[in-house]
Amino acid sequence: MNRLHRIGIAGIALMLLAGVWLFFAPFMFGYQPEGSHWVNATRNDLWAGGMLTLVGVVSLLAFAGVTVRELVRRAPAGEPVGAPSEEMSGETSR
């Protein structure tokens, strides 16, 4: 994993955290009166936070899928993933 991948994952994680923060902020800070209809600020935070969280989760899943695909592509053909190679087991074919 190179530096750009780490930066991308950090950005996705920040987006996810910001989305969760926005989603729960109206209830944590109390600017949504308890038992009343939702005020516009609450609706805005719920929609923005929900969308940021959704985009973050989808981005994280897409990144994981691309990473798994790349690992499978780089794996040697004919060997099950995780099987010890001949070099590691000490066997040599002569």
C-alpha cells in the first residue's frame, strides 16, 4: 500500500466521521427540541450527515473491492491463496 492509498483511506475515514458527527449533532447539542417537529437545521444535518456517511461507506467498500481484486491479480496462478510456496517449505523439485 503506497502513500496515496493511505491518504485516500484517511480522507474516506474523515468523511465517514464527519457524516456520523453531522447526523447525531442535533441530538447531542440539543438544538432539536425534544418532542417537537424537526427544525430545518435538524433536517439539514440528518440529510447531509446521512449522505456523507453513505458516500463514505460506499467508497470504503469500493476501495476494499479494488484492493482484493488487485491482490488476486498479483497472486501466482495455480496456487491457492495462503498456500506455502516451495521455497518456504524447503522442498525443491529436481
